Amino acid sequence: MHRPEPIDRELLLLAHDADFVDRFLAGDLTDKEEKRIGLTPWTPSMIQRTLVLMGGAVEATEHALSHGGVAGNMAGGTHHAHRAFGSGYCVFNDLAVCARHALEHLGVERVAVVDLDVHQGDGTATILADEPRACTISVHCSTNFPFRKSQSDHDFPVPPGSGDEVYLSTVREAL
């Protein structure tokens, strides 16, 4: 177990709009933006929590690549955050930041983000849509949040109530 350092602002800018990042860091999001994220009531400690969560994702990425193994971030998976706004309990998108960090700074030539959450990774899909070195794959329930789905490179919607056999078959197809 390792306690990560908070992420640097510059790494957030790999996937997020500077104005949104700076307003979040200053605690200046509007009530509407806070509600869209879902983290209400807002508290100043959410800033530090978010920066450490994001730092953990970056450190896990760096560790996995430098040690040739597996690393994880227990607080990660913030796939609903978009470039200029947070959504669905996600302020910043750790998957998109880590993908861009790997491509820009860690010598990785191509990345695939395989999202197996019940919800589609809509923010990840939109942030990485114009990145030809990234491929987004999402296996998710067809009818839940987000209700307006974004377009991943490869989407695999699963009907509600599908059992393990259908889900695992869909994951195999996606991979």
C-alpha cells in the first residue's frame, strides 16, 4: 500500500481545460457545476482528495510501465469527467490523463482504455476521441447513466438484467 502525492496541475492539462482546472483548484465552481459532478455539499477537502486520487492514478501508470507489472489505484475510474466539466461523481478523468501522460511522457506508442464499468466511460471517449494513438473500448449497461452516450471507438452495450454468461461473452468479444 502506498499513499500517492497529489497530481501536478500540468498533468491535469493533458486532458482538461485550464479554466476548469483553475476554477476547481480555487474552489470557484458554480453551484450548477458542483451539482453536475454530484459532490454536494462541496467542501475544501474535496480538492485535496481529488488531487491525491489523480496522483495515485499517474503513479500507478508509471509503476506498471517501469516495473513491467500490474499496478492499481483503489480510488480511480473517474471516466465521466469531460475536458471542461466534471460529471457523475468524477471531477477529472484519471484514465484520459494517464493515457495522455503515457503517450506524451513515458514512451508509449499506443494505448487502449478498456472500460468494464456498468456505466459508459463517456468522458474518456470524448477526451480521447481525437487522439489517433488511443483506442477506447467500453462494455456497459445499455440503459443507464449517462443517458446520452458518447461514442467510444468500440462500444458494447449490454441489456439490463444480463447474467454473467452474457457479460463475459461480451467482454471476450470486446477484447
